[in-house]
Amino acid sequence: MLTVLVISQAAGLLGAATWALTSDDIRPALADLWPAAGAGAAAALGLAALYRGMAIGAMGIVAPISATSPIVPLAVDVARGETPSALQWVGIVVVLGGVVLLARGTGGIARGSGLATGVVLALAAALGFGVFIIGLDASSDDSVAWTILVARGAGAIVALVAALVASAPLRPPARLLPMILAVGAFDTVANVLVAFATTKGPAGIVAVLSALYPVTTIVLARVLLAERLDRSRRIGGALALGGAAAVAVG
């Protein structure tokens, strides 16, 4: 898990560095990039928790729980006075309700406790992703390119330190390397899009929409890993998509 994180973060860092150094963006002052560094570190820790949670629990449960991350930036937006519209509030509630239904599926539930395996890690991932959005929002207005570079650099350092402390191997099997590099590329592109989005609208709304990634994860888990979606999860997925549409329209 840490091996995947280190290699994917390094691949993303290389792409981000190429973009930042060839772009016309003026490098912001160091003090303005600290939030980006914090965002990158939080994202790396969130990804580590998510990967581990999905490794020991059902992907269809862990991924949706991690999508509760919008609660963090939404709370910050409200504290700043950036209150969503009534329709957006409805959409937010529907999205989070869908996430709850997705998380209540029966697969992977630990006996006696009623909690899915990996729930604590999924919640840790949600916190990390929420802090990530806040950090990007604080730095992206000055330069998206340099924000992503600094965030990726911080994330790569955190991942490397964690791997060294855990004595994790840094060389993955050759057959898996292309997939790991693809993970880094897709993750970096997603970070760039989220960073641009935070310059156009409230971070809380961006967080809600970007938190819909579990729908894709659940579908892929069904197709590739034969994880079945029960009725509760199917309803939850539909609510998540409908709520996202309300957020976007509002």
C-alpha cells in the first residue's frame, strides 16, 4: 500500500514540476504556499488511510464513507459566511444521505459491532481529504500550478517518510508499475481540476461534487472484484448523483 502511494505521488510530482516550471504563473511567496504544503500532506495521509481501509474492508463501504469529507470545508465556508443556496443545501443533504445508505450495506460488516471493517480508516481519509480542499482553496488563487507542485511535493515527502519508517519496499513488481503510474497521473489531474474549481466557487461546494468518486469506485469494484451492490447501495448511489445535480444547478 505504501509502495503504491510513494510511486504514485512521485509520478504526480514529476508531472506537476514540469507544468509549474514551464507555465507563465509567477511563483507565489513562500508564506502563501504553506496551505498548499499542508493540503498535500493531508491528502497523502488521507490516501494512505483510504488504500489501507479498502485493502482490509469492502471497497463499496470504505470509499463512500471517505466521501463525507465535504463536511470539513462546508463547515469552514459557513464560518466564513459563504452560505450555500437553499437548493444547494438540499443537494448537499441528499448527497450525504446517499453516502450514509452506501455505507450501511451488509457486506464487510464486523460481527457484534455493526461497523464495517476499515470504517475508522475511512473516516481518517475523509478528514484528510477535507483538509486538502481547504488548503487548495487557500493557495490556488495565486497560482494553481505552483499550488499543485508544492502540494505534490509535501505529499511525496510524507509518503516516503511513512514508507521508510514502515520499511516498505520502494520497488513495486514491474507488471504493476504502469498501473501505479496511471494512478499518480489520474490523481494529479484530479487535483488540478479541484484546485481550479476552488478559484471559481466555494470550497464546500467543490468538495461535495468531488466527493462523488465512490460511485466510480463501487462500479469498478462490482465489475472487477465482483462486489455486489444491494438495494440500499443502489438507492444511495442514485441519491448521491441526484444531490450532486442539485448542487451544480443551484
